[in-house]
Amino acid sequence: MTPVVMALLFGIIELGFVFKDYLAVAGAVRAGVRTASANPRMATFAQVAANKVAQTGGAMNFSDVQQLWVFKVDPTTNKTIGFSNFSDCNYCVKFKWDSGAKAFVPLTDTWASTTQNACSLSIGGPLDRIGVYIQLKHNPITGFVLKTIYISEASVLSLEPIPVSTGCKP
């Protein structure tokens, strides 16, 4: 009976830590995409979003972040542009965690802020949509019940419209 009770106890503890990581990832993604959508056509839009992810995701072990992307989404189909899964894309900024700097640093940047359409619908068509994606490697504490799993989360929002006088469209 003791092994069953111990397995149950460790299972509950392990699932609690998985749930903690999932909530941290989900909250950080939502905060990052809100920040990114509020900074259209700014050269630092992706870095500001990554910084917000780091600020909000304090419950995560950032060295376990496998991928952090800020990416473009088609405003009419709501699908990612230039890729079908999170292995490669044409309009994105990919980050990695730099433990020395304690910050996300860009690996690749294939989405210039000057190509974003942030004009209102009445002026320049549908606003571009922006997404943030994180993949976190969750290492189990005991390894008895669970093995290493990957927690992934993405969120998408439309860019906030900006005045035409500031150059809202490429």
C-alpha cells in the first residue's frame, strides 16, 4: 500500500509544478503580446515584448525556455505568415535567454517594424496581428511519475492603431 500512496503523493506534487509552469507561461505570453500590440511600428517592439515576458514570468526558470518568438499573423485568415509550425518563419523575432545578462536577447530578426500596418480599418485595411509564442521545458522533480515535458503557449492580438500622420502603414 505504501508504494501506491507514495506514487500518488509524488504524482500530485509533480502535477502541481507542471500546472505552476503552465500558468507562468500563459501569463507571460499574454503580457508579452499585450505589450507588443501596443508598440506598433516601434523598432523595439519585439524586445519590449520579450522584456515584459521576463518581467511577468517570474515563476518560470528562464534557462528552461526553449523558444520565445514574436511573430506576424495574417489579419484576414488569423494564421501565421510564412510558416506552419514553430520551427521557422519569415516574419518573426526569435529570442534566447542570456543567463549572464538575465534577459532575452534576439537570435534572429526577420520582421522589421516599418513593415507593420497599424492604420485603422477605415484608412489602411485590416490591422496587422502580432503573436508571442513560448516553449518551456519542464523537468520533473522526481522523475517517477512524469518525464520531461514541453509546455507551449501562444497568444495573438491586433496592433493598436496609430495616427496616419505618424506613418501607420509601410
